[in-house]
Amino acid sequence: AQPRQREFLHREEDEVLYGGAAGGGKTDALLIYGITRAIRYPGSRHLFMRRTFKDLSQPGAAIDRSRQLLTDVARWRATEYRWEFPEHEGSVLSFAHLENVSDMYNYQGAQLDTLLIDELTQFPEEPYQFMRSRVRATVSGIKPTIRGATNPGGIGHGWVRRRWIDAAPWGRPFEIRSESGEAMSTGCFIPARVSDNQRLLERDPGYANRLEGLPEHLRRAYLDGDWDIFAGQVFTEWRREKHVVRAFSIPKEWPRWMGVDFGYGAPWCALWLTRAPGGRVYVYREAYQKGLSDFDQARRIRRESHGEDVKWVVADPSAFSRQPNGKSIADVYFEAAGIRLSRGNNDRLSGWQRVHEYLRMGPEGLEPGLQIFDTCQNLIRTLPAMVFDEHKVEDVDSSGDDHAVDALRYALMASKVRPPQGAVLRDFVATM
């Protein structure tokens, strides 16, 4: 196994997804995972699945590749499309397809120790959830697991991205929860690019160049493993590998400020930013929550800013409108936690232009001008997902999940906002 494949093979989470770019060694990784478990756990059951039978059986595909790996090791049952391991109490590695949603009921009686799905984004979510229910331990000592591999794009792009890609920083485990919030299983996404498959590049040096010749959206998906490119996207400058960085300790002397977008029924979002001496801006923390009162929002900001010299808190201008009780959100913030808000610049088109500029180029030609800590998952999830408003062609569609992006816009437009008078986070004594 090559390094990325080895990382995938040794993960212990319940549901692990591998891949991204074409040519990352995904099919081999899935086959080896299934074969290893068939040998290690005698009598166990493992299923390798693709959307169509053609996807499984064409030259170079999974069945063809399995013959190269397993001839003289296991017995091939051609009529049943499966390998049997007689020296391992009849462990079985089977191949199957699921072309239509209704086909999932063909597997209603299946009991699987391992489910392996190649090109997972070709499947809708419903068949995956059904097949997931077929995974259970059939022999003692084995942990039932699901392993998937895929490129970006396809009918299942959205749900696959939601379940694995946006769930946590890549390569880190996370909990998969039910709609009620109950932890169901653990997951992890292991990214792979064509450069991770050195054996392929040694055998076929021109492969990467052929991927370079694809149209941009396909090139970014298949060569770069980019999950963030699609038609109608606003921030096409976005590149996860350039704009997302691992969190690090911020030097005390770097200036810090915040952008806040308000919500109660919709999520409230607060972003903390800092600027490095060279001019690059980092978003280093986020708070993102529904149903949090103005009072509790202010307290949370105060609590999470403890020990930091926050110079500026730039907020949605609606925070300064009087409510029926005669107070504004800005008043509540000050009374609850001593936070002095500044009215954000709400010139939307200029604000989006500023975001474009920072994604492209920072001061002194620094590229990119903006980077985001990998702990800010909601900003990372929503920024590349923004689409244009069909009625205001230069504006972002505000009907989507734009709360973190609005907070970023307010923060990056801070230079066009009148500075606050006095301390932003004044000395404040309260029970936090």
C-alpha cells in the first residue's frame, strides 16, 4: 500500500470514505480492505458494490482486478460473482450492483460484515442507508464496517459531502448522528489525489496531463479532488488546499477583530479574525448556533474571547434597530457582556468584491490573502457553496445558508466602518 492507501486501510472508524481525485488507487484500496478482512476473520461475509454491473465487469474494473489479486488464493464462483476462501472457513467476497433505488430490496435478507461501495457519489442516499442496515457481525471478533471510495460529482455529491467531507477536518474522526442528535457511528474522510498514486504515474506518466486537459470543473474534480466546484458558484477562487489551514497558536501582538451576523430562528454566526505582519488575514474561530438569545450570544463571545485583545466587533446593521422593548441588540450586547458593537458596512456588492479580493490576493502580492482554520467548519462548508441570486445577478442568493459568509463580509469590510469610541470589550465584571 502507498501512504494514503495505508492510512485508509488502518482506520478503525465505522464508516470511512476514501478518494477525491481520479487515479488515487481507490478500487485497489477497497479490494485489499475486503480481502484482508476475509482472511483475518474466517467465515465472514463482504460485499463490493457499484451502481451498474458494467462498472464492475469492464476491463480493469473491480472484478478484473480481483482476479489479478486472488487467483490461486481463493475460488471464483462465476455464476454468483463471488470469491470463496476455503482455507478460511468459507469467507466470501461478493460483487453486486444496485442500479435503481428499488433494487435495494434485493438485499433485504443480506447480512454483511463489510460493505464496500466504489464511486459512492453515483448512489442516492436512500440505497446507502438501506444497505447500511444490512451490515452486522456474522462471526465473533469482527467489527462491522463500511468503506466507500469516490470522486466528487454525481447524483450523490450533496449527501456524500454532507456526511463526510464537511463533517470534520479531513483525516480526523467524527461522530455521525441521527436527526435527533443521537450518536450512531463514527466516520472519517481520507483524501487522495493522483499524486498519491506514484505507481500509476510511474506506469503512465501522461495520465495527470490528460486530466489537465479536461474542462475546468472536471479538471478540478478529477485532478484536484475538489468538492467545491459547480455551475453557478460565486467564489470560484476557493481552493480548500490553499484557503484551509490547520489551527495554530496566534502571536499575542497580531491584531484581532470580529464579524457578527445575527439570527435566532436562523443561525447566529460570529467569526474571530487576525492579521499576520505580512498582511494575510486568518479566520481563527467561529461560533455558529440556532436559538441563542442576544444575551447568551454576547456572553458566549465574551467567554470565548477571554484573554484576547479584540480591537473591533463589526455587526449586522440590523443589530442597531430598536426592538419592541425599546432596546437594540447592540444595547443588549453591551449590558450583558460589555461588548461595544460597530455598525457593519452593508454594501453587499462591495462586500462580496472584498471577499473575492482576499480569496485571490492579499497585500504585497500574498496569495491567498485569506486563510481559515480547519476548526471553522461552518464557514468552510458554506463559503464555496454560495450561488448567485437569479434576480440580482451580481449578488449572493441570501435564501441559502449565508450566515457565516455575511459575518465574513462584515469583518473584511471593517476598514470602511467608523471605529468604536472607547474599549471594544470594556472591563466587565459579571457571572459568566
